[in-house]
Amino acid sequence: MDTATVVEVRRWIDEADRVVVLTGAGISTDSGIPDYRGPNGVWTRNPAAERAANIQNYLADPEARRLSWRNRISSPIWRAEPNAGHLALVELERRGKLHTLVTQNVDGLHLAAGHDPARVVEIHGNAREVVCWSCGERAPMDRALARVRAGEEDPPCRTCGGILKSATISFGQNLVPDDLARAERAALECDLLLAVGSTLTVYPAAALVPIAKEAGARLVIVNADPTPFDDLADAVLTEQISEVLPVLVAATPG
């Protein structure tokens, strides 16, 4: 572990009043949820799943929907539990340091870890719910999965017969304006932005980094691989997230 950098980042967190955290898939890999584009990523191993993640393909192609439902049934999300990295961010909130947590993840593990939902922006939605594309009705995902297990390959909305999809933001689908506005406002207001486990290549979430930096915040990146914003960062750590985050957020004695 890069001890000198860890000590400095801990000091910055101690000094900060409004920490905004941006998380990506890397924080959940230690919970058994693979990332999307890495060597063992979901889309690397299954390109058809990436095509089905495009909203136009999903809506137009019944086979893409059937594939998506089969993939949802076997998703590791349902077995995953928050790891030490998720719990460390809850400790950051407990210390009164966390302004807002913006996550690109759809696994719901930040909320499961115990965060106040009012401080969390799930900017890409949550896979634990389904939404009807026609009437907008929402329901727990486990109800729809039970129908799939019972033999419905592409279960329609029981209210209007419309297409059901997970309540996540697919490629080609706009973010929820209120969620984006909250995330951008948080980036403008923070004094330290901690980017954890994100490639910082997916927009508009990645745009929070230069927004925060230009507003005067310190930038700390914790990620296994290089990101496009490493040169902009005040510190970059490539340590294992579930090991280094608990150390970073622990209050400095004295």
C-alpha cells in the first residue's frame, strides 16, 4: 500500500466538510459482481448482453428481452452483499463527512450497506426494481423474476400489458433529470471528490470530476486501472478498494 499517499488522503478527508463520492463497478467486484468491460467483464464474455443493454434493441427485439431476462435470473447481484469498501463509505457518512454519494452501479449495495437514501444518487438506476415502459408502474424485480422462473420468457406489465425492463438506465436512454441535477450540484458544492472503482469514461457521470475540480475541490481517484483524469487528480491510488477505503476514511487519532 502506498502509505505516504494514504496518510495524505486521510488528512484531506479529516479536513474536508463536504465529501462527494462517485463509485463505479470496481467497488462491487469484491462482492462477487463482475465489471462490464474488464477482462472477465459481463460484456467482454457475452457481447450479446451488451447489445441487449441498448434501449432500442431491447424494445424492438423480443429475443433481446428474453436474453436479458435469462441473464437477470442468473445475475450475481442477488447473492451479493456489501463489502468492506461499501461499509467504509457508510462510516464516512457516520462521521458527518459525506455530502452525497453518486453511484454508477445498479446493484443497490450502497443502500443495503446502510446509507441514508437521501444522500445517495443512483444515477444509472437500480436493478432491484422493474418499470413498465408504457405506463411507468414500478414493482420489485423479484416478482418479475418469479414469473420468469415459472415459464414466462418475456413477462409483460400486469397492469397495461406493456414491456417491462429493469429500472436502470440503458444505452440510448436519458438519465433522470432530477438525479443528474442533484449529482452536478453536489459536485459543485464539494470540497473533496473521491472517485472509486470507476473508469471515468461513461458520461455524464464522468463529467462530475472536472466540475468538482474546476469548482476548487480536491480530487482523489481510487481505481485499479488508469483513468482519463489521473493527471488532474491530487492523488491516485491503485490499491484494492475493499482494503484501502476503510483505511482512508478512518478518523486520524488525536
